Amino acid sequence: MKQNLPAPVEGAGGIAKLTTGIATVIMAIWFPPAALAGPAFSYLIDRYVERPKKILLEELKSGNVDVLSNPQFTQFIPMGYKYFEAAKEGEYEHNLKILASFITNELKQDIPEAPNFSRMARRIEGLSKTELKVISLINSSLSTITRSSTNSPTQGERPYVSAHSLASDPSNKDKLDHSQLRESLAELASRGLLIPDGGVQ
């Protein structure tokens, strides 16, 4: 794959061209020439290459990421490959959007790190919409607590949430019940997205 990609140079040019280049190379790897004649080929290309490419390009565009420096270029290639690999594994579209957003934010760093993206991809792999809603609910709940608190948490303290507190939180617009919340919190904790506390229910 490496020999088919553009050489990493300063001001590597439009990221759209690079993204399309990565998509083209991995398409050739995943779908051998014999598959070109198959009736399902156009569906496969749309499902596993074109749709993810569109999601990634839209996110990069909204984040104003266009021209890459040498370090950004070098790190984008493994992140791009991992992103398309997630699509090939059947990742949900809502999770592809999260991954595209993560790539965009990582590329805004002076020296992005592809391993950060790989870890995030593993952590959110297969998350359901309910689990993503719980993440959003936690964020909203903790933001409300921070805004209304007169005392900032001291070092060593960390905010916590529970299924009970989230079920009655005003931000729970989807009316997630106690059972859904407990199950989602357990799943998020098992992925390292939350730190479990045995004393909190």
C-alpha cells in the first residue's frame, strides 16, 4: 500500500485527494479484480468505501482541515487506514462520525499521534446509539454540576455519575430507564471510558 500513496512532503496538498488515494488503495486490497464482475460490487464499494469516505471528508471540511504538514501527513495515513478498516468491519455510521471527528481533532495538533486514534477506535467499536446517548447524558450532567458548583473539585477528587442520578437528570430527554443506564455504564466502564466505583449504584 505504501508505494501507492503520495510521498510525505511539507504542505502535502488537499486532504481530499489524499483521503481518496487511501480509499482507492485499500479498495484494491480488499476487493480483488475477480470481485469487479460480481453483482454486489457496487453495493460493497458504496457501503465500505464511498460512504465512509464521504463521512470523513465532510468532518475534515467542517473542521477546516485541508493542507497537512509533514508530521500531520505521516500520521494521517495510519489513521485513515484504521478508519476505513473500522468501516470494513461494519462499524455503525454514528461511530464512523465519531472517529472522523477524532481524526479531525487529532490533525489540529502540531504533532498528531496515530496511536491515540487506534485506542479510541478500539474503545468505541460497536457502541450502540443508546450507549452514545448515555455518554452525552453524562457530559451534560457533569457540565451542569460544574456550572452550578461554587467549589471546584480538589485534586484527587473526581466527579461520578450513577444510573439512579442519570435516570432523574433533567437532561435525560430520551427517558432512558435505570436498567438501560446501568447496562450502558457497565459497558462504558469495561471499555475504559469510565472508571467504575463499587460504592455508586
